[in-house]
Amino acid sequence: MLITSFETTITVSTHSVDEFEYEAIAHLDADISPALPYLNATLSRGIYLPVKPALSWRHEGRNIGFWPQRIAVDHLESREQVAEVIQQLVDLVNRVWDQRAEIEPDHTTHERLQPLEVYRLLPQTNCRACGESTCFNLALKLVAAQAELTSCQPLYEDPAQADQRAALEMMLASKWPAL
């Protein structure tokens, strides 16, 4: 186990005046720098900066940052959710660290997936079956991990979309273990 204890600092987010939400930082008792390449290999669509060292990742609409002695997360609805999510992230780091012998570390910096790349593979019908007003809006949410590809009905119902669907599924594949 890498992290044995941590203290959490909670603040009210200033990102949105329309919504009340929390941001939290877990101050760790351990330097998790050696775990970052393993997290980079495990978490999909993370951005690893080995020189810093830091790893940023978006999951379930939250921005999550991993630094040598802290983990930060935003878009939290309550203090109870803060405690739950921070504990899940600490457990994730410890689990990945404990399994590092089975993981090939990834020291590369990956580029962020761009909405236009996703949009080009969507049906571009703007049918609104997914709940979004346009296919581009769906692409924005898919890239931000705020929507599921399965919400695009034409992609799954039209056999002519099979190749695009397969490409999108691979592009958006989530390879990290559930928190």
C-alpha cells in the first residue's frame, strides 16, 4: 500500500455561480510520483506530464488531478460525496500500485481527444434521440465523459454505421477499473 493516510481540504467551487459544488484536495502522506506512470497506463484518456510530474483525468464529469503528494477533484455535490470520491481515488492509486508488477508503465504524454474527431464519426443527423440538440453537442459531451456513446440510437440501429460505431467505441474505450 502506497498511501496509508491523507487529510482532505474542501472548498466551495467558484467555477459556476449557477450551481453550488465542492472541490477537494487530498493531502497524501506518501509521494505517489512512482505510481503515476502506472496510473497513466491504467486510466483511459488521462494526460500525463512526466516532467511535472502530474496526471490529469476526467471521469464522470469531474476533473481529477494526481500530483506527487495530493489528489484534487471537482464537481462534487456534498461533503459526503467528497469523502466517498476521495477514498475511491486513494483506493484506486493503492490498487494500481499494488498491481504494478502486472502493468507496463506508460511514460508518454497522450493528447486529448478532440470533439471534432468524434463528431466526424457520428451520424451527423442531429436527430436529438440522444437528448442533445446536435451531434456536435453529443461529441463535446462524449469527449468530456459526460455522455455514453450508446445514447446515439442511429449509430446502433443503422447497419451502415457499424464501422463508425466500432471506431468510436475503440476511440472512447474506457480501460480503467471501476472506482
